[in-house]
Amino acid sequence: MIQVSDLYYSYRKDKGFAVNGISFEVNEGEIFGFLGPNGAGKSTTQKILAGLLPVQKGKIRVMDVDVSATTPDFYNKIGVSFENPNLYLKLTGIENLEYFASMYDVPTEDPVHLLDMVGLKDVAKRRAGEYSKGMQQRLVFARSLINKPKVWFLDEPVSGLDPSTSAAIKELIKEKRKEGTTIFLTTHNMHIADELCDRVAFIVSGEISLIDSPRNLKLQHGKKLVEIEYRANGSLKRDSLSLVQNADRQKLNSLLDHEVIETIHSKEATLEEIFIKVTGEELEK
Amino acid sequence: MRMKRILSVFRIDTINGIRDKMVIYILVAPIIFSFFFRIIAPDFQSLSLLFVTLRDQRTTLESLEKFGSVELASSEAELKERVGRSDDSVAIYKEGESFNLFLQGNESEEIEEVAKIILAGLQSDNMRYLNFKESDQGRFVAPVTVFGFTFVVIISFVLGGMVIGFNIIEEKESGAMRALMVTPIKKSELILGRSILGIIIPLIQTFLAVLILDLPTMDYLKLIIVTIFSSVIGIVVGFLIGVISSSQMSGIANMKISGWLLLMPVILGFILPERLQFIFFWSPTYWSFAVLKDIVNHSINWSSFTIQILWICLTTAILFLLMMSRIKKGLQTYLN
Ligand SMILES: Nc1ncnc2c1ncn2[C@@H]1O[C@H](COP(=O)(O)OP(=O)(O)O)[C@@H](O)[C@H]1O
Ligand SMILES: [Mg+2]
């Protein structure tokens, strides 16, 4: 559904690349996640895929359309949700949706239904400028569904949302996947990637270091770990140690023998830990 | 090109404008100006005019009777003697094909003004001027009203552009533009839809100015045509300001500069003598001013009207070509 090869992008005429030679493919009907810290180049990639930034170098095909030569019809089939709320603040929630609905040549969703789905039905007639940031974000999210897109781009769809709203949005995303929508999603949150994505790409500094399903990653990298808290020289220390690597096993033994252990429990490796291990970078900086 | 999208852009820009205090101020300004000019315009109606003409000139007599009382003299000598008396009387009579105006020299300025306007009306072939309806009897358009009217109409072009500029700046600041760019709307549809407001606003404000300034009947068709053609420069400047300004503040600063550039030819055009006016020939608003003035004064025929409209088009096109690279460059960053 999406094929990207050797994509580069620089905001500053070749001095430093925000996207530095990435290649990947997104299959029809899957949720493909871009997982990486802030500034990794996720939003930049999404903007290029959606035709908002030019293709400086590389090849991109979305639904077999070359993105550097898009037609209006291309936009009838894609939906784009943005990281930062970008709404007409003087228009009401419903007016925002109606306006965008009027742009399409294909059947569109009922704006009231969309607002209901994201819990904004009660404030449909209030101006978007009066919404909280979270409400604005949900409106942007709802807007991206207005044309029943076949390919759906979501930039940090739940970041900054409270847990219950975030859960509702996640359910919606899963539902759309069931309906066959192909979804490209960016996030710096490993839980999102883990829960939603069929496959994730780890991206740091504009480069992809691996692409795989969260399950495979955990099978490959997810050796049993032990989280241990102990007292040494009067201060509390914390460590995670692998149960299979020799160095870690020896360290664990010596801790058990020589230190005062406060807590100890075994734990699966999380996507975040795998991320740190593979890329050497943390997700939250 | 889809009409649906074009009208939708127009509709949303209108709603956005109505909900913006700044835009409301912008739209109210010309109305206030109109009232101001209405108040400071001398009231020629209150003048009691006394004309003298020759006994055998029936048509002249009939024309003059519409504006005041008329006395008749048998000869030119008697006529001049009559004007020489102490009251403010004015002699207007026909000599061959043209009309003569004879004044004593100590009449009030207003009377002299009116006499000249009537003379101009009689002399021009445009007899409509003298065919006022009953209700328009004795009505003259004072030069200050002509200035006020052209001024108000021309600021409405500039203000129409400003509304466009503000809408663009806001879309840029909120990022809503980016969302629009991932819909099927074409640039041409967006530009067209956005331009409608730049034509409608001047049309409404021109209509209001006619009402408020209580102008006598004029050639409304020509007025509408010149308003539409002249709006284009406002729209072009509005787009330019919109794409080059990064915030409302810089937008306002840019609007001040361009606003003065567009209005200056109108103000100076009124003050400077005819022979110096060529220095404004580059300005579309100068040509709009010239046409509007003539329309109000009932002294323009279709052929010279057409030529002036062509001047408006030509100067607008030249300025547009000069600004095009800036607008294109601005549009690029605006779209990104
Ligand atoms: N408009 C811009 N102009 C210049 N640099 C930018 C711009 N947008 C993003 N960048 C830079 O490009 C890099 C990637 O940014 P972005 O794609 O937004 O990352 P992410 O979405 O992964 O947080 C960052 O170093 C960021 O500072
Ligand atoms: Mg981002």
C-alpha cells in the first residue's frame, strides 16, 4: 500500500538530514508504527508521505501513486491527522468538520456521528478555540476520518490525552483496521506501538534501525529480566539484569551474596528496553 | 474545478470574518468615513439660487428652473447689468453651440461652485444630468462629496484585500492550511473562493456609500463594473500580504504600507493639477479614482469608460507580474 525507498529530507539545503535514507513498506490493512523519540523524523516522514513536503530524494508510492505527482483524487482516499491541533478556531466543531467534508468528491462521514465517536457531540456547536487542547486533538483526529480514508496517517494520535480518552481513540483505531484501513502511525510511546501496531520501525535521527512485529521483537530480544533493588553503601540502587547473559547472571549472584536486597522480581523486556538496546537511545528524552 | 469547493471557501471565509473583531472594524471604517463626508459636505440645497438668462432661450430657462428661480433679460447688456447688482445672481446663457457663465466676482464660493457644475452639466452632452427626477431637483454633488465617495470606494478595495490577507495569516498561524492541503481542493479553487470576498466587500461598501452620501442617480452599471475591476488590485495585494506576513502584527504593518501606496494616488490626484497627474499613471487606484469621479459627475461615456477600465486592467496586471514571484514564493512556504 505504501512503498518508500531511500528517502532523504533536509530542511536546510543538505546540511543535516531530518530523514536520512529510509526504506520501508506498509502492507494493505496493517497498522505500521514509527516508534522513536522526539526529533527522530517521524512527523517529517508523514508529511512527505501525505504530500505536504516535497520528495527531495527517494521514491514513494502510496496506493500506487507517485507522491511527488499527486492528483486531487489521491487526497480523496487518504486521511491525515496532525500532531498539533490545526483547526479553524473561530469555527465550531461541527463547522470545522462540515467545511472539510465539503472538500471531497467521495461520500463522507456524518460530522455529528464523528463528533459522537470522539466524545465531542455535546460541544459540537462551541467554537474550536474554546476547546481544551485534548478536545482539539480529538477534533483533528475525527476530521481525518471525514472521507472514510483507505490509507490513514496518524501523527502521535493519543499523546497528551487522558487515559480514558486515549483508550477510546485506540479502540477506534483498531476498529478501522478491522474495516480494512491501512494505517501509518507515529508515536514515541512504546505502549501504543506495542498495543496497536502489527509492525513497528525503530527510528532515531532520521534512520530506521529495524522493522518487525512487537511480538517477534519480544521473542528475539525479550530474554527474562530481573528487576532488583538493593542497598549498597547506605543508598538504594536499582538494576535490571538478564537471566540468560553470563555477565548479568554473575552480577546477580554477587548482589544476592553481598548486598541487602529490598525488592526483586522478574520481568519481560518491554519494547522500550528493546528500543534502547537496539538504538542506544531513549524514547523519552 | 468544483463550484462546491469554491463556494465553501467563500462561505467559511465570510463566517471567519464575521467572527473576527478586527475584520468587523475594517468593514465598519468605510461606513464611518461615508458619514463623515456626508456631514462635512456643504448643503447646496439650502442655497437659494438666482439665475439670469436670455428671454429667447427657452430650453436654458427650463433647465435652470430646476435649480432655482430664473429672471429673464432681453439682451446681453441687460443681463450683465442684472448680475452686477448687489444680490448673488448668476448669468448662464447660450452663445452659439456653447454656454456662457457670467459672474460678478464677489459671489460666495458655493454659488460659484454650483454655477460651474451646472454649466458643466449643460455643456456636456450628457443630458441626463439635467433630467433629474422631481426628487433630485436642485441637487449638486459637491467636490468634497465626490472626493469622499471615491475615497470610500477605493479604501473598500484595500479593505477587501485586508480581509483576505487576515484570513490567510490566520490559516497559516493555526496550521489549518496544512489540513486543507491534504484534501482534494486545488490551489485555483482556493484562490478563487478566497477572492470572492474581495469583490463582494467593495460592492457592498460602494452601495452603502451611495446611500449614506445620498448621491443622486448615476450610471450604476458603470459603477458596478469599475468596482469589480478595481477590486482585483485589492485582492492581489491581500494575497501578497497574507503570504509574506508571518503573524497578524507583521500583517498589520504590511497593510499600512500597501494601504497608503494604494490610497495616495487618490488623495494627491485630487489636489495636484491635471498636468502632474501622470506620475500616478502606474497606479490602478488612480484610474479607478478617475473613473469614479467622472461617474459621479455624470461626465463619462462608454468609450472613455472602456479605455479607463483597460488602464485599470493593465496597471493591475503590471503590478501583479511584479509581485508574482513574491506571491509564488510565499505560497510555497505557506503550503508547507
Ligand atoms: N519546519 C522545520 N524546519 C526546520 N527543521 C525542522 C522542521 N520541522 C522539523 N525539523 C527538524 O527535523 C527533525 C525531525 O523532526 P520531526 O520530523 O518533527 O521529528 P518527530 O516527529 O520524530 O519528533 C528535528 O531535528 C526537527 O528539529
Ligand atoms: Mg513529531
